[in-house]
Amino acid sequence: MDRFRNTGQPDWDWWGRVWPTPGETLRRLGVRSGDRVAEIGCGNGYFALPAARIASPASVYAVDLDESLLAELEGLAAAKGIDTVVPVRGDARDLAALLPEPVDVALLANAFHGIDDRAAFVAGVAAALAADGRFVVVNWRDRPREETTIGGEPRGPPTDLRLGPQATRRAVEDASDLRLAREVDLPPFHYGLVFER
């Protein structure tokens, strides 16, 4: 965990205020039926679980470093009758070695700002993608933290960690053969970038 500046794992109620319809957000970002998906930094599954419903019958590999969050995800998947989520514990810089197959979509939500060695991370993600795979980065807009309030409190990463779309694009394109295909506005505070080969 020392290579990632974690800014905290919000609870589901908090996520629901930011992403009231996570499945619709994923569809807007291009996740579709049959996509093999890897969600990197999945936490307890706020995006991995709806991704599994959308991508079914394909697998969704839920990747995280925190065993307790993966255990919670497994329990939630079982309670919801979702059997296509595969918890994977490990470092995403070794993503291709962690996964049993290349993926069509690698999703990273709300975490790119906290990765210190972005070049190694992006290279690891690119190596895990299928030939026509997509890397989707969802990130907080680079606005001052005091302007991104939820429930009356400033939320999200510290202002100095935030990356705008252009900085994120440069980081991904400089470290891989992936190129920006489209940008998706995700109000009120986020954007999504979809990269392809």
C-alpha cells in the first residue's frame, strides 16, 4: 500500500450520493454485455457488482490490495446472487500475471491521482488488455477540494493530488500505446477517459 496514496474508502451511502446509478455510469463509459472486465482498486464492489450484471456472462475481475474489502465484496456478490465476480488480490502493475485472461475493459475509478509510479501502473494495465481492449479512468476534476462538497462536507482527494483530463491523458499516452478515444463528463465532480489502442 505504500506505493498508493489512499484517500479513504467511503461507505456505500456516500458512494450513492456521488454515483446514484453506477450501472448507468458504466454503460456511458462503454461497458457492455460480454466484456471481460477488470476493476482495479475495486474496494468492496460498488462498481464491480453492477459491472458483473452488465458484462454477464463474462467475468469481472475485482482487483484490490485489501483482503478485507475483497472478502466483503465476495459476501455482497453471494448475497446478490452474482457469480461472475472473481476477487483478485494483488498489485495492478502485475495485472497481466494476476489475471487468467486478457480483459476487454480495465476500469480504474477514483484512484489514478493516488498512484505514484503511474508509468509502471499504466504499462501493467496495457499488458493485461486484449488487442482491442479499453482502459477507462474515472477521476475527480481538478477543482479545489472545498468546491467538491457532498452532504455539506468537502470530499475527494486533496487539491494537490487532483489531475485534470489533460494531465491524465498525458500520463496514460506517454506510458503506453493507448490513445484517448473519448471523454465522458460525469457530473457533478468527475470525468471519464476511455483509452484504446
